[in-house]
Amino acid sequence: MWREDIDSLAFRPDGHNGLCVVHRLAFRALVGARLSPEICLAYFREHRARFNDAARAKAGRKGLPAHSNFHLTSRDLRRAPTESA
């Protein structure tokens, strides 16, 4: 879902009870354009596996409890493996 109040995407990663938030500026760093919420949501849907991988990796690195909320940066997303299929 898009959160207008914080200009960010919020999603629940697979296997995690908290929310993960990705600010619109992180999308701009990935896509390289001025982006609307609709474009960010479409990019997320197309690359959902990568977002889940990045969220899982960050939660593991940080030792976050399963119910915690956290955010991903463009750097976190760049570290995630690219979808292979």
C-alpha cells in the first residue's frame, strides 16, 4: 500500500509480521526518474521477490524481531539478489 503521509510504500514481507517501508526517494535511486506513487507500486509488484529478499536480509543482519517495523533503502535493495526467474 502507498502511505501518502510518509510518501512511502509499506508492505509486509513474507514471513514477517511487521511492516517494511520504502520511501519514494529510494525508488528514484533505483529507477532514475521522478516517480509517482503508481509507478513505485508497479515497480514493487514487478520486483516483489527482490523486495522480500532485501527485507529478509536486513531483518536477519539487524536481528529484528518478527513483529518489528523497519525501512529499506536503495542500498538495501541493490544488495538483494536479482530475480532469476
